[in-house]
Amino acid sequence: KGFDRPNLSLSVALKEGWKNRLLAFVEARKGLSGIVYTLSRKETETVAALLCENGHKAIAYHAGQEATLRQTSQDRFMSEDGVVMVATIAFGMGIDKPDIRYVVHTNLPSSVEAFYQEIGRAGRDGAPADTLLIFGLDDLVKRRRMIADGDGDSEHKLRENKRLDSLLAYCEASACRKRALLAYFNETIGDCGNCDNCTNPPEMFDGTREAQILLSAILRTGEYFGAVHVVNVVRGQSSDKIQQRGHDQIITFGKGADQSADFWQAMIRQLLAAGHLYVDLERYGALRVTPEGHQILNGETEFACKKIVPRL
């Protein structure tokens, strides 16, 4: 039995305006059972309250609650129709409810395996079910930090970071998501035809020049800074920090002033997903250029990029 679950439709959305995105998603499936996974206990409470205020039967569930409360919540979810369980990953083990119609993640899960297991709780009855993963660059840095601060030797941490890279590549995939997901498990399928990329393919453009501007700015500022500083340099936004370090004097300063900060943040995510950049936690989340990134900078390879739609 392979990993493919043809009845699951996969989609990914960016963090910006995520509450409205979540509300629209749940509203479109009102009266159906679903799970919304969040990263922290506090967030389960906040998101459950948000859904309740908007007329949904939502329950918060996390390991910090009394066992009796958790049991009651679980019983309601199993027996009542249309309950939305907003939970940390403490919820789901041994939950065998066949008619869960959707699973949403409001943050990046810990790995592709964890993500696959969590979305696998939807549509056990074989009928269509939907998944939505909402993520942002800050999620990635948070996850990297959790790995860095966690237990395990450097080998273990390297493996965990590689698994996170695979998940980011899934999030930024420009072709069929199901193919990207199953490729991780060494399974090959044709296009699924029902993920967001299959039903609404992203436009692509040659982002080589933009990638070179970013990579150059990262190198010329010493590979010691995170996305916000690099984007400010590229857009020519002068600040005390930039002036003190002389970053307003480098050749790339202001070279990308014609594009928004959102555009450059999206470029950074795509470069990270494609393995041209990485986040160095030893340097507090600084962006660093990989050998593949150097090839783009030297004009040896091109960078095909998903079209970045400006926020309204």
C-alpha cells in the first residue's frame, strides 16, 4: 500500500492575513468535522475563540488542560457533527473518526512525516477531504530555533534541518503538490489534478536577476543578517544600523527599490526552498549562500521563480 491518498486535496497559503484565510476555509465547510493544528497552547485558545465568535462549534485542545476536559472535548468531537477541534499535536493519536473533512495547519509542522501523519486523519472514509497549510518565514526560523535548542547531537540536528528543508520545498512547490509530497517518500505519481497548483498553476518568471541582487547583498553584508536587514539593504531603506555598518555604500544598496518588501521576502523563501540559501542559527538566523546559490550569482545557472502576487 503506497503513500498516496487520492481523496485528499492539498493547498498552501501564506501567513499574511491568515485569520481571514482560515475563516473563509472553515466557513466554506461549515457543519463538517475538521481539525486545526496550531503550534502553541495559547494559540489553540485564540484560534478556537476566533472561530466561535464567527459562529463555528470550535473547541481548544492541548496537553495543559485537565484530563477530564480533554476527554469531554474528544467525546464531543467524535459524536457531534460539525465540530472543529483546534489543537496542538497532542491531539490525534488514536483518533479514528472516519468523516473528518479537513485538516488545517496554522504553522509549519515539524517535518514532512509529521505533516503527512496529521493530514492523514482526514477523509479516512475515502470521501474527498481538504488540507490547508498556512506558513510564513518566521515559522521557519522558529522551527530552526526549536531544533537548535533541542536535544540530540549535531548529526541529529542536521537531519532535522534537512527534513524541514523538504517541508519548505513542499510549501514553495510550483508544480503538483501531491507529487512533491510523495517524492519525499520515494514514490512517483502523475499530477494529482486536485491540489491548488494543479487546479490553479502558478505563473513562473525568470528570477535570475532578482536572485543575484539578493545573493550579492547577503554576501556583501558578510552573511551576518536575517531577511529584514537584507531586504532593507536591497530596497535602499537607510537606517542607523545600515549606516553604521556602511551597508548604504555597497553596490547592491537600493538595487531592488522597484519591488516591495513582500516581493523580496517571497524571493528569499523561494531561494531557501530551492537550496540556494540557508538559515544559519549559529549566527542568530543569518541568511547564508550555498554553493548552488554561488552558481546563480556567477551566472552559471538560472533561477525560475513563481510569480509573486503583490498584497492589496
